[in-house]
Amino acid sequence: MQVDCPTCKTPVEWSESNPHRPFCSDRCRLIDLGAWASEDYRIPSAQPVSEDELLESLHQQDQDPDQTH
């Protein structure tokens, strides 16, 4: 099966022999990783969370590390 590299759109074979799949190369994989790290890509949340709400949630998790969400 062939897919397009998400970074450069080059056709790539999707198989065990391609250690970079779905990318064509390590370079394209690192470009994609850098885009995630710099927040060029984002997964939208169901509702916006304020910084105060986020800090409160983190504080609660610190108080009760076994707490599940």
C-alpha cells in the first residue's frame, strides 16, 4: 500500500521495511515533530479552558495523584 508523506507529499510505501512510515524520511518526520512542538498543529478542545482553571486542575492533581479524569 502507498500513502503520501504528510510533510512533502511524496508517495511512500506503507510497510515494515519503511522505518519512517508514514513519512518518507527522518527529515520529514523531524519537520512534522517540530511543527507539533512549536504548536503549529493543535487538537481543538471541546471547550476553552482558562489559565486559572488549568492551574487549579494541576494543583488538584498534585494533591491527589491517584485522581482519575
